[in-house]
Amino acid sequence: MIDITHKPTTLREATATALVTVSDPATIIAVREKRVPKGDVLESARVASLFGVKKTHELIPDCHPLPIEHATCTFTIGELEVIVTMRVRTIYRTGVEVEAMHGASVAALTIYDMLKPIDKGVVIGGIRLLEKKGGKSDWKDRFDAPVKAGVLVISDGVAGGKKVDKGGIEVVDRLKRMGVECSGTTVVPDEPEMVAAQVKAWAHEGIDLILTTGGTGLSPRDRTPEAIAPILDREVPGIMEAARTYGQERMPWAMMSRGVAGMIGRTLVITLPGSTRGAQETMDALFPFVLHVVKVQEHAFRHGM
């Protein structure tokens, strides 16, 4: 199965339909009046659809087992057809579109099975996904102008040429894949005055987003939070709360990260861990969601707020 452990947990929804057609209007009348010999067709199909949704991962090899937290199956009856509509919801790391389609399919098969003794012309068709919601694709903002970012690598070792930066390069690559303009990384040692000076200079230039890597831990030279917190106009604690919660589910040491985030004017500043893995996981937790802050600032600027 595809690795989904890096994905954040969000509300996922999907709606699917299936079409069952019959050859005789009398068949539909029998369904409405519950006179089909095998029993109540629609109620049986509804129950079967719920079993189908819950057992999807047992039958479709690449489907992940996931908690089904809401599922409904409804029917629209026409003169010669029954339209099955299946809606599924969960809060998880992957979507439920296959579960919804499987539930609709099982409901349609149940209707077919119950009607075949009285109608040899029953046909199943049109099984399709109507809608799906949730996941990162639903949280991508559109911008009038490209988002501009600066990445500041804070490391004595990298600044002194004793270490090779990997975390900062990974952050730049990820930003570019999201369409964010970033020319590369700037490196400074773990000196609070130098860190603060560079961040303030970028904010003064009007850069939308500043990401720092390094200096958020507990070693004596880790002083990035002490450099950044005093120059913020407004702290946004929820950003790092989300990052630490995400990291804690994957690495117990995430509780010791002291990263901060906030605004300097219209510029969003986020401090990431120095390790490549820590930077990657923080990016997974926060993006593209935090870019909405840039969208809010763009809207405010455009309307003179």
C-alpha cells in the first residue's frame, strides 16, 4: 500500500452513485409496495451498502483500513430505474471515494439479486464518483501574485563550512513544488543578533514568508526562539502547536522543539527544526494550510485594511 503516514488527518467526504434499471414498470411498483418475494429491496440494499463500505479494504488490495465515521445510502426511484447514492465521511489521512463507490456497487448488486426472480432485464450501470472533499488539495489558496519566501539556515557548522546543509535545501525544494518563489538559502551562525537582523531585513523587503531551520532545540547554542520571538508583532501559537502535535505522533522528541511562529507586519515567520527529517515533517504538518495567512494579508492589503 502507498505510504500515507506523512499526510495530516483531515475531514474526508465522498459521494458516489450507481444506476439500476429494470425492464418493466411493474418491477418498480413491486419495489415501492414491498411486494418483492425476497423482501424489502431498498432496506436490504441499504444494509448491504454499509457492509460494503466497511469491508472495502478487505477486497481492494491497495485500500487502507480506516475508521468509517458516517455512511448513508439513499435511493431515488424513477419509472424504470433506482439511483443509489452513497455518502461516506471520516477523519483520517486518506480519502473515502473507493469506499463510497464500493458501497454504491454493493447496494446495486443487492437490488439486482433481489429483483432477478421477477425481472430478467435488470441492468447495473453508471457507477461513479460524484464528489470528494478533504485533503491538501481542498486547502490550496490561489494568489494574485506568486508568494515570495526566504529560507534562513541557522547553523554554526554550516556557516563555518564544517557541515553540509540538507534541511534548508529540502525546504526550498518543497516550497518551489508548491509554486512559492524562493531563490535559495541564506546561512548564518547561531547568533541571535545575526538571525534577527536577517529576518527583519527580509520582512522590511516585503517577503511574504520566512522559514528558518535550526536552533529550536535545547542545546546551549539553540537560541532561534530567543532571536525571533522579540521581533514578532503578533505570535501565532496554533502554527507550532499543530507542528508539534504532528511531530509527536511520529517522534517522541518532538515535544522538545521550541519553535515559534508569528507575524512581522505582513510577513509570516516560522521556525523549523534543523534536522532534515524535522524540517520535512514540519512542512508536511503546515503546508499548504499556512499559506492562507499570506492570502489573508494579500486581501487586507488590496482593500487597504
